[in-house]
Amino acid sequence: MGLWLTYNLLGEGWSLDLEQFISIFNESTFLRDNYKYTEDQLRAVFKMFDTDSNGLIDALETVSTLGLVSG
């Protein structure tokens, strides 16, 4: 079994959907008070992280995207 298939089978539980992603930002007092963002902006960031467009951000997508944007 290939690495990607193995990760996809095991990684689904280690992921966030859009609602969970937005909830993290909306429930964090620090983020809410220090950064002014809209729900549309959060949706755009989610879409950037969700590189396979399956409606979930998994660990591999998170690490990959953070690596790309940290340059």
C-alpha cells in the first residue's frame, strides 16, 4: 500500500472541516481580539490549506502549506 493511500486511510480522523476551522478562530479570544478577520477570509484560508479539495484539512496539508507560506 502506498504512503499516500495509507495516510489518507489513517489521517481522516486527524483533520478539520470548515466549520471546525472557523470555530477555532471564533472561539479564541486572543485571535479574535488581536486580528481582524472576516468569515470570508477564513474560508479563503481554509481553501488554501485544503489542497486536495476534499473539504478537510489534514495534518499533511497543514504541514505542507505552512512550509510553503513560511518561505
